[in-house]
Amino acid sequence: MTEVAIDETLEAARQRLARALDAAGRPPHAAELLAVSKTKPADLIRAAHACGQRAFGENYLQEALDKQQALADLDDIVWHFIGPLQSNKTRQVAEHFAWVHSIEREKIARRLSEQRPADLAPLNVCLQVNISAEESKAGVSLDALPALAEAVMALPRLRLRGLMAIPAPSDDPQRQRQPFARLRLALEDLQARHPEAPLDTLSMGMSDDLEAAVAEGATQVRLGTAIFGQRPPRD
């Protein structure tokens, strides 16, 4: 994909987000576009950056670190780690990312806090919720969410910003909205319990369900295919 094509797909994604916000009666800047660049080369990220995109989401640590090194001259990129996170990867994530969207265990959160460099701002984090209660999906249950949130908020080098979810897929717009509504209500419950906390983020919605997520209050939508095209299969 060329830089011209990236310019076109990014603009189309921005217009789609703008239409969804308008249809939901929300302000134009109420949700941010997070460009999911996993499996895509650094030159495409550079092209997207040249078109004004700053927030990029990566799933695979080593791949992301290689891209960060290749793009080190672009010091205003905001890197989001959005993939599953294992204990042996927490140090490098804590050192090289501004956001983590996929915390589901206190152990992982504690390691990130302990390993976050003192010269960096606290790491912005979201708790991943298994909002559709799928056995195959990662995430904390809604029942266990309040206790995990309280534990994470007590960690000094983390800043709990909100919740993330990847619901079960559906082609029905109304059914798409239901899990997003549950996530919004879960965040509202946490906000009521902890009014002092900066709980302002709902990371939800992807290329197939952006409109439903925005209608239910998404503040970060994660678009990959819509911007960068189809991804090659991983070995």
C-alpha cells in the first residue's frame, strides 16, 4: 500500500468515525482513532504518521520493538500495546509503550508498575473484560472487575484509564451494541465507585463494529484492516 493509498484509507476511516459520532449525537473529538499496525511494516506506519496519525496499536512485542527502533526519529508516536501480555514480556512493554489495553490479571499489572522506568510518566492502562463470557477469549469477568480495578489503581506507576473488550462477532447492529453497552455500564460503575480516578476510556470497536461501539460511548476505536488492508497470515 502506497502513501497515497494510506492517505485515502486514513481519511475514509476518519470520516467514518466522524459520521458515527454525529449519528450518536456526540462531539466530533469524543473518540480517537487507534491505527492497529500489527504485521504491517514500519514504512506504512511512517506513511500514516505523515498523514497526521499518531496513535498506533501493536500486538506482538518483538515486532513492535523493531518498528519502534526503525521509527525512533518520530518522537511523537504514541505506542499502544493491545495484545496478550505474558510475564516475561512485561519489562519491555513497561519501558517502550505509553498504553497497555490488555491487563486481565493483578500479577501482570504489578510487574508493569514495578518495571515502569521512573523517568517516564505512569503507564496508561485499560483492563480487558471478557464482555461476552467466551471461554476462548481473554479478559476479566464482570464479577471480578471491581476487585481488579481497585488493585490496579493502588499501583504507583500505573494510571488506570478504563476498559477494553473484544465482543463476540455479530452482523446485527443491535446485537453488536449489547456487549458495548455492558462495558459502558461497567465503566460507569467504576467511575461511581472511584470518582477521583481518571477513568475516561472505553477502548472498543473495530473495523466491523465501529458504529455500534461509538453509539455506546467508545473513546478509542481500533482500526487495522480499514486503514492498512488485509493482514498476511502469521506463521
